[in-house]
Amino acid sequence: MKRLLTLLAALFLASSGLGLAQTTAPADQQKVVTSASKHLIEIGLSYHGDQIHFFGVSPVRDCDLIIRLTAEKSEEVKLSVKGRVGPFWMSVKQYDVTDAPFVYKIHSTKPIEQIVSPETAQELELGYAAVQKKMKLHLARGEAAPDDADKVFKGLVKIKEEANLYNIVADPARLEIAEGQLYKHYFRFPPAATEGRYVVESFAFKDKQLVGSGKDVIEIKKVGLEHWLTDVSQNHPLLYGIMAVLIALGAGLLVGMIFRKGGHH
């Protein structure tokens, strides 16, 4: 593996025409040279998620790494808070959550708090605490309570983690590092990852100081029948509605025929 990573790094540094990612970093920082095994995921009828490998060369030897996957889009989520009403537990209030990342995944060589200061983590939006601070809550029903923000955020994270859209993994085994600078890791894009653009950002830290960053952009795109159905539903709603009715009628007729045939036995 070390020999492979070394070869990849040599190829990365030798030419900018081998799919090197665009990197963005302030002038006083260096670029983390990165590349992905592919930059396009196609969603078809057989799509069950995908996995993409990422490679990089950090600008400083033996630095700590934080790799973050986010979606360019955010989403609005409706979440309910349960409470006791008499002997029963039921939904007693509802919040509309905005500015929550659709996807939020992090791989790091150490726990985030051991790599960066809380101020830097907040500035770079690294970690769940930074996500929660950015998230906005709008009470839609019920009466607010001081601890609602924590309850709602924990509920959001639980839902997202179950769908494999959120997770934070502080495990050096997930980031294979060779020669102190060359690294390799992968992100899983679950079936719940919908069409759109996703950003993978690499942050390199030395003594809790940011020394470099880099970025890859991954696009998820519908193709074939999936793309056609989405286009029809969005741009030709009347046709889509007629198709849905015809399909339902056809399914009903088919079921009726099957039961009629069964009745002769």
C-alpha cells in the first residue's frame, strides 16, 4: 500500500492533468493536493449507493487530518418533540429545522477537539457542535422549552446517522497514511444521497494550526429511466399524472385477472 500511495503522489505532483482537484486555501497556507477515484455517481434503477476513494498529499509531514463530506444543498426538516400527556407519550410540539446540512461526514486522525481549538472548529464548521450552532429552529406548534434545541438536534443526528448521511469517525485506520504525508481514505454515499453536488474538503493541521486545505467535488446525477421520470414529473406534471393513473389502472386489472383465474380452481 505504501508503494501504491508513493506512486500516486508522484503522479499527482508530476502533472496537473491527471484529475487533480481544485484546491482553495488562503495565501498563507499551502494546498493539500487531492484526487478522487471518480467524480460522478450515476443513479439508475439499480442504484444502491456507491463508494469513492480519495487520495491526497498533505503539505507538512506528520500532520493531523480532518476530511469532511458535505452537500452543497441544505434542507428543511420537520421534527416533532414528544412529551407526556396524561399516561401517554405523544408529539407535543413541532419544529421546522433549516440550515441543516443534508450530508455531514467527517474522518479524522484524532478526535476533532485534539486537533483544533473550539474557535477554529466553529470557524471551519468542523464537528457536530458547529453544525448545531449554525442550525436554525422555527417553532411550528406547541410551546418552546430551553432544552428543545438539544433535543431536536439529537433527534436530527439520530435520523441522519441511521440513514448513513451523518457520521464522525476519529480513527487513524480509516485514513491510511504513508511516508508521513500520503494518505488514502473513502466515503460511502448511501442510497439516501440524492442528486446534487457534494464537496469533500481536506484540512491539514500541525500543532492545532491549519497548514493546508484542498477540495474535491463529487456530482450525483440521475440517468436513464430515473432521469426521465424525474424530468417528466417536474416539467410535465399533467403527463406524469396521466401515466400514474394508467399504471394504477393496469395494476388493478392485472390483479383482477389473477384472482379471477384463481377462482376457477
